[in-house]
Amino acid sequence: MTSSELWTRATAERYDAEESEMSSAAVLGPTLDFLAGLAGRGRALEFAVGTGRVGVPLRERGVPVAGIELSEHMAAVLRRKIDEDALPVVVGDMATTVVPGEFTLVYLVYNTITNLLTQDEQVECFRNAARHLAPGGRFVIELGVPPLRFLPPGQVAVPFDVSDRHLGFDTFDLVAQVLVSHHLTRDGEDGRYRRGESRHRYAWPAELDLMARIAGLELERRVADWDGAPFAQDSAKHISVWRKPA
């Protein structure tokens, strides 16, 4: 069993349209360059591969990619884009599901480790990554830095998007280390808004480093974005790379 919330068919069907900006060349180009460079001549495994936003174009660059995905509906959308032989996907959770073979790269992007709502499961995710890595292989995570410094005393919500078609804000349970992302999305031109929410367990970079040590991995690099900008105290997110000793 996993604590992750399961993506529904309706969510999977509209996911690509709602995340079109994240699929743009400006976003994907640096992401693919970064990941392809780490994969080298080896195979890559994407945890929570989703609809293939990253995995499909990475495969098109010549990197053999496999995936693990909890939602059968998300995997079904991916399967319309690419055959199973070209990008095999195992349906299961990223903390325990095993894919055959060894990989030079395991990666987990777009804050998705926070879908695991307990610390124990996040630790097991690191262990699962290490289990799949060949000696010298890397585990990469893209994750936002918890925006708690935007919370003045007594405030529990932080907006992250205020636009014509979408209003988004996070609320925080500081004891459980869980945030809930709330979304109001305008559908069509009738002005009606669809409400949705999702729960996430946020984690600090130092906590992830400890999870990596538990799994036998060593921090190799941490940057602020896929272009490699230095990670600093005001960085909104980080790309972290841990290496399995050779």
C-alpha cells in the first residue's frame, strides 16, 4: 500500500493540456540536456513517469527509458504516445516496485517525491532508487524548497499562482509536514471554476541528503535549476544529484 493519492481518469486526460508550459521547449530543453548527460550510454528509469512529459522526449534523444507509474490512467495516456517496447512502464508505487535490470540514472521530477505522504515511504523511495542503480549511477530529484518563510505568524496559506485561468495556493500543517495544494481552474469560456486539491509531504534538502545516506548514496551536486544555476538561500527549488559509490 502507498499513501500517494491516485490520479483519476479525468485528471489524466486533461493533464497534458494543463501542464503545456512544463512541456515547452524552454522547460524541457535544459531538463533533457541535464538528464541525458547523466545517463550517458546507459539506461534511465523514471519514477512516476506519468504521461511521459519527460520520458518520451528523453527516449527520442536516444536514451533507453523505463518507467514506474502508480496511476493506470496516466500510463494509458503515455501509451498512446509510444509503444511498450520503446518505453516499458510498470504500474506500481515508486517506493517498492522493481523494474528488471540496472540503470545509470534514476530520476524523479516536478516535486513528485512529495506524493509520498510519510517519511518512511520517502526513505524507501531512495532505497528503491539505489536498488536499481548500477555502481556509479545517479539518482536525481527536482523539488521545490518549502516556502515557509512566506508564512507570517497566524497565516497558513501561500499563493503560488494568480492568473486569468487558475488560482493556486498551498496550506500548511507544520506539525505533520504536509501541505495541501488548492486549485481553482476555469474551464471553457463560461467563467465557471473547477476546484481540486492534492496533499504533499514537503521535505528540506538536508532531510533528503539524510535519506540518501540511509540508502547508501552520496550527494554529488545540487543546483537551483536545470541550467545549473548555483543553489542559494533564496532559491525556489533545487535539482539534487546523488551517486551510488562504484
